[in-house]
Amino acid sequence: QVQLVESGGGLVQPGGSLRLSCAASGSIFRLNAMGWYRQAPGKQRELVATITSGGSTNYADSVNGRFTISRDNAKNTVYLQMNSLKPADTAVYYCQMRSPLLHEYWGQGTQVTVSS
């Protein structure tokens, strides 16, 4: 059974940084694409960043240049380094795993709040 556990969320001031982690189990991590999504109150869930099994990355325009997604296959973990945070980045952030057969799995989410 696949499990994804996010951590690292919290309250940060505008301009600050946070690093989210997502630890995966129950699957051959290195074969899967991973992604981070977020959902703000009253809004639809949106893509933040993805990373393929080969390490290619993709970012939403709103975070490009501020956020960095990375993965450590030895630790079965994907990270999201978030810099220059803005109040508009406030949301619940979700980790997603997508298998080579396009099965999708989600974590429980971690709250990120950017406020002074």
C-alpha cells in the first residue's frame, strides 16, 4: 500500500522560506513521477511543481524561480524548497505520486500560511 507523508509546513512571514518533505513508502519510489499541488480556501487544487523519474522538472508560472522541487531516491523523499514566499502562496500543499501506469496517490496535505 502506497503511503505519502508530508511535513515541513507552518507559518512564515512574507519573503521567508520553507522546505516541504514528502516521504513515500509502498512503491518503488525511483520509478515514479512526483509532484506538489496546493489548494487555497475556496479554490481548486492546482499544480505547483513536478519531477519525473529521470529528474526533469516543471513549475507553475506563479512559483517559477522561487520554488525548487527535488528528489532523493535513496531516501524515498521528494522536497519542495519555497523561497520568497508571498501571502498568495498560503494553501494546503499536497504531495502526489504518479506510477508508470498513471496510478495516482496523494498525501494528507500540510498547511502553509504566509502572513505577517
